[in-house]
Amino acid sequence: MDNKRRTETVIEMHEVWVMRRLGSSRQPCVECRDGAEMLTPQEAAMLRSVSQMTVYRWVESGQVHFMETQDGRLFVCLAPLFN
């Protein structure tokens, strides 16, 4: 009988993104109960490595929560970007 020992190593990796915006206040998503932050379409596109056009398609199809300010600026919710 062969008494060889076997060692198994498991490595877990976690990724954390920190986004800081100069000169703008945090906007919580009114649809999310966890208070997820709202991002510009450009920030969302960079975060997900897609084009801004893709983010606008997500908005039009209802895949992400969004809000539009009175001056016409669009913000999308961070939470649905990773669901």
C-alpha cells in the first residue's frame, strides 16, 4: 500500500474598486435599498470595460437603474452593473 500524502492549496482572490470623484457629491440610487452609488455613463463604461453606447443601451432596455438630473445629466446605478 502506498502512503503518499497530497497537499492541496486553495487561493481566493477578491477585487475591490474605489472610485473617487473630485468636485461631485455622491448620489445614492433611489431604487436600491442598499444605497448603491450612481455613476456617469463614462465611469460605468470604464468600470465594466464596455463602450458608453453599451451603457446607454442598458439604460434604454431597463437593465440598469438610472436617473436624469434637471440639467440633463445621466447617472446609472453601480449595483446592477455586477448582477
